[in-house]
Amino acid sequence: MTLYRNLTTAALAAVAALSWGVTAKVCIDPGHGGSDPGAVGNGQQEKTNVLNTSLKFKAWLDKDTQDGNGGGSWSIVMTRSTDVDVSLQGRCDIANNNACNRFMSIHNNAASDTSANGTETYSYTAPSTSSDLRDKIQTRMIEAWNRTNRGVKTAGFYVLKYTNMPATLSELAFITNAADSVYTGGSSWQDLAGKAHMFALQNHYGLTAYTPQTAQTYIVDNGGAGFSASSNWFASTSVAGYYGTNYHARATASVSDPAQWTANIATSGSYQIYAWWTAASNRAPSAPYILPNGTTVNVNQQANGGKWNLLGTVSLSAGNQTTKLSCWTTSGYYVIADAIKYYGPN
Ligand SMILES: [Zn+2]
């Protein structure tokens, strides 16, 4: 009866509308950059590793934001997103001037003793809001990479001390250690580190760890939000197999007078559109659905009732998108308006 998003969990009925558990502005700080390579080892430069990791972290948060079914809504500020010099005070200024809620600095560790290895995470003080996030990052990073757990620590690092908001600094692993460097420089490991930092942030804000889904499902049921039809359409439960609590029906006629299902699409892309009706011998054998791109798809509503039937795949832009069912077809039948499902982008 309502416009649902992301029907990927069992708790369909609880998802009444777009809702995120939390909204926050996060500053992501890839260490070093430009003329400062940071640590080097095993053919890698820290500035490159941590930029790639930070961009993957940002991508996870953006995906979480686009997915309204769980997780958070994050606005992201990067201290750098390319290979450039940014001073330590410059990094603090970016976070402070943007009034970010959290500051998360990403680094690789290094030591002259190449046997040194493992993961550690810092805050300026503890216990504090900073150390709460720090602790959760450490937990999630150990879970993601399973490197030696060097524990959580405090330090007066410049960016921890001179940022106005709770701040953390992650030393993901040692670029100078051969085994650790597989992780620091590995693209899929960097992606998992980004995801681990997203999980930590979600947990820090009291949310269950949530992996955002790329493709989303929008169902618009008759009578609920997003559905409209003239009073010539009537609600009925006469034929079983309807979606939700009932369906709408209308006698066919030489006018369009369409029933309409509108979904607010969050992300542009390719979507499958499905229709649900109840089948009976008095249904239109050629019921004309009009897709958002204007294409008309005629379906036989005397068959395939009580299930999703693919009408077609169309390219949709973000925003309201409407599928219609006209009653203008062979006279002497009924057209049935029950539910429409949009699935994508994919
Ligand atoms: Zn560093």
C-alpha cells in the first residue's frame, strides 16, 4: 500500500519510506600526497595506497547514502582526492571550515625493521567520542584484514589535535612488511578496508553494520502512495491473488483514463518494470501498459495473475517515474490495476 524501497529484507512492512538511521558529515583524510610520498616499501608509496583506500571508503559511504534501507546518509569532505600536497594545518582547516562531524585519517605504517607488522588505530584522547570510533575501526579492520592486532593507541598527531571534531587516524598495516604490503597495496583489500571503516562509522553512530545494495526495488501498490486513478476505477477483492489488500478495476472504453503508479527513483540507470494483476476470463486480452519512456506494452490479463510479470527494461533518470495502464482497448472487458515494481539500476 505504500511506496517501498529495497525490499531485500523480511521486514517489508516496517519500511514505510526513505529513512536513514543517521545523517553526518565525514571528513576523509588520505595521508601525505604530492611531493610527500609518505612511507615507501615493497614497490608501493603510502600516498597512493591511502588515496585509493580513501576513495573506496568514500564510494562505500556514497553507496550507503543512496540506499535508504539501512546504514546512514553521509556527506563526505575529502582533504584531497588527487595526488596533491595538503599541509597538516590545511587538512584541519578543511575539516573545521566545513564543520565536519568526524575526521578520519587513513595511513600506512612503516618501520626500518621490516618484520614490524600489523594494524593500529589512534585517537588524541581516550576515553572519548574519538576513541569510540577508533576502537570500532580497529575491530572492523582486524575483521577485514586479520593482520596482527597492535591495538588502539593515543597520540598527539597534528590532525588529531587540531581538528575540532572527534578524529581518528588509522595505520592500516605496514607498507614496509612484505606480508602486510599485500593488503596495503591490494585493490580488493583496500576496498575491504573502506568497507570496514564504513561499518565502524555505522556502529559508532549506533547502527547495525549494513552493506548497501546497489540495485533497489520500488513497489507501488494500488491505493497507496504513488498510485492514482479516477473514480471510474473501483477497488475490488473479487478475484484472489492480488498484491496487498485489493486491486483496482475499470471497464474498458475508448478513453485513456489511466491508472498511474509513480515511484521516486533515487539513482538513474536501467530498470526492469513488472506488473501484478489478478487474472480472469473477463479481463482485457490486450491491456495497454505505458512505460515511463512512452512505450506501450500490451498484456493478456486473462493469464499470469498473482505474480510479477516483466513489462520491459527501460532507462530511467532519478526522480518521479510513472507507469500507466490505459483502459482504451477491446470493449467488453476489465483492465486490472494492482501493483507495479521497478527494480534497478542494474
Ligand atoms: Zn602516514
